[in-house]
Amino acid sequence: MSQIRQTSRSFVCCVCLCVCLTIYKCFFSCNKIQDQGQKAELHNAVTGILKTAKLPPSNISKEEEKAIKGLKTDKTITILPADKGRTTVVMDTETYTNQMEQMLGDSTTY
């Protein structure tokens, strides 16, 4: 994946997070409001924003989407985040399972 696509995806995630935090704050503000008219007005405003919100355009091609879906459904591999860094690890599922069983079976560590 190109650096531009990663940056674009990070930006979209930040925007979505800001919208979610704003809605979260509105929700708690709504619970503090005693006046039912104000509460209904805030509720309607948030509902209107959510109804008119649109998903951002996809930043990956249809071929990339198909490849990702194929990887997700492949049961012979396990995809997980690395322990360190912002990378992804792709492992053979059998190897991953054996390593996990070995680690959990180590009574001196766990």
C-alpha cells in the first residue's frame, strides 16, 4: 500500500474519530439537559447530522478490495498486528497455533 493511501486512511480515521467524539459529547450533554425541548432539539440535530453523513470515497481499488477479502477468508493464514511497530504479520495458521500452544504451555512464564 502506498504511503499516500496510508496517510489518507489515517486522515479519514481521524475525521471519523472527531465526529464520533462530538456525538459522544452531545449524548452526555443531552443527559444533563433537564428541559425536554432542548433535549429534543439536540437529539434532532445529531440525528440530522448522522442521516446526512456520507462515507468517504474508497481509497483502494476494487482489485485491492478483492485481494483483502480473499486474505481474510483464507483459513490457512493468520493476519495480526506485530508486537512492535505499525506493521502487519502474516503467518501460517498451523505455525501460529503451535507457537501459541508452546508459549501457553510454558509454566515458568505463565
